[in-house]
Amino acid sequence: MNSSSPARRRTLAVVATAAAAVLLAAAGCTSSASAEGTEDALPVTYAGARTSFGDSFTYANGLVVEVKRPVTYTPTSQAEGLEGLDGEPVRVRINLINGTSGEFTPNTLGVTIVSGGEEAVQVLDPGARIDLTGPARPLGRSGVAAFDLAFVVQDVDDVELTIIPALTGYEPLVLTTS
């Protein structure tokens, strides 16, 4: 795949933004104390976890994330991101339930996959209704979003998926096939 393709640039932008948010959180940018010992009102970061595909995970603020095990699929003729790649195209179903006290917009979600020791390439496939992230429609309280993402992986039985639900405020949720 050409590294300058629009799909690859969008994927890299989402991953870079999500990685920056994780680095800020890891650096302790979730809250700070002033010289007088009072807390500044900085955003809270909700802890992630490590789990298996198919298991639901609920962040402390109520956001529920479930990712189904990757399954092979046949890309449509509209698929982008497959050129010159070896590997198996897979799709993953992501289910989100907004149990937070406010709105949640799934299009700030970032997902990466490592398979067979290599980072998977994300696939955009409008013909199969597969985008690069979640829907742009905000979810109100108890709102549900279910959508598919696709990747080219080296080994369908060796997949580690990392999901960060938003640009800030969430630590990664890591799912594995083993």
C-alpha cells in the first residue's frame, strides 16, 4: 500500500492522536496539585484493561466496549488499503454502549492491531460499510453503536487489538485471541 494513500493518512492520524493522548495520560497529565495543595480541574483518565475478544469491558465512567473476535471477510471492489499486501483481510465488530452521564461520539475511537508480530494495515471498504473509525453520530445516555472495522493481518489466530475509545480520557483496552 502506498504510504500516501488517503486511507493510510487517516489511519495514521487517528493512531497518532490516540497515542499522544495515551502519552499525556502516562506522563501524569490527568490531574495536578497546585503549590497550595488543591487539585486543578483537569480531565480524568479512565483505566483500561487487558481482556479477550467477546468479553465486555466497562470503563469507570460507564462506557461499555465489546469487540468480537476477528473473522475473515472478502473485501468489495471499493476496498482501499489492500494494494501490495500479504495477509488475510479480517473484520472486527465493535459494540459500544454509552453508560456515561453525557454524550459519547464513537468517531474519535482509535484501533490498532498487531498480528504475527507485525502491525496490521487498516482497510476502508465503503461497499461493505466499513469505515476507519466509529460513527460520527453522538450517542446519548444508553445509546448503542455497533460497527465493523477491517484490517489485513498476518495470522488470524494471533491478533492483539488495542482500542482507545476517545482522543483523551481513556487508557487502552487490549484484546487478544489467546
